[in-house]
Amino acid sequence: MKKYEFLIVVIGVIFLFFSCNKNQEGVITLKIGKVTEIKVGKTAENSQKGLSLRVDNLNESRCPTGAMCVWEGYASVELHLTTKNGKHDFTLDTHHPPIYKNDTIIEGLKYELIDILPYPILDKEQLIKTVKILVSDK
């Protein structure tokens, strides 16, 4: 009987171990003062500050490498921020102010768009896009 009890405990520990790993899989850490890379549709979290930043959508209109364009164009990213105090939706652009906004301050933290990668290439579809965001104390 003790063999079976031991076997049940071992199976339970293995099950617990694998279920815990699945919860941690794919979590991106949002670091304050450092650039964080987040793929479109993914979320980065900072548990100490109670922040969750999701990249909702990307609008790409930059002039692709290999093309002749009148204007360099720009890309914008739609973000959804959840804090301890509420939810905020905002958009940041690769082109700079005064017309476009590449940073914002929400609840004392500055969110700055550093880059959107990869840069578009003429006649090449790039499905996976990564957004580089710097979150810092203002």
C-alpha cells in the first residue's frame, strides 16, 4: 500500500510542477528604465508596479526599403495599459512631435516608443512585428 501512496505523491508533484510552468510560459517582464520588446498581440507585465501593457494593433505606413517614396511615412502602435488605478488606451507613433506623439506620461511613468521591427522591405511580407517600448520614471 505504501508503494501506491508514494506513486500518487510523485504523480501529484509532477502534475503540480508542469501546471506551474505553464502559467509562467510566455510572460514578458516590463522593466522600468529599460527597453522592453513586445510582439503585437502580446502583453508585458510588471508585478511590482501592478502594470500590464498590451500591444493591441500596429498601423504600418513607413516607406519600405527598396522603394522610392515621397515621404518616409510612419508607423503607429495602439497600446492598452492596465494599472492599479485603471485602464488606459493610447497610441504612439514612430514619427516625432509636434504632429505625432512618440511618448506619453500616465500615472507618473513615461511610455516612449523606441522602434517597431522589422522595418518594412519592398515586396516582402513580415507577419511578426515587435514593438520596443521604454518605460521610465518621468
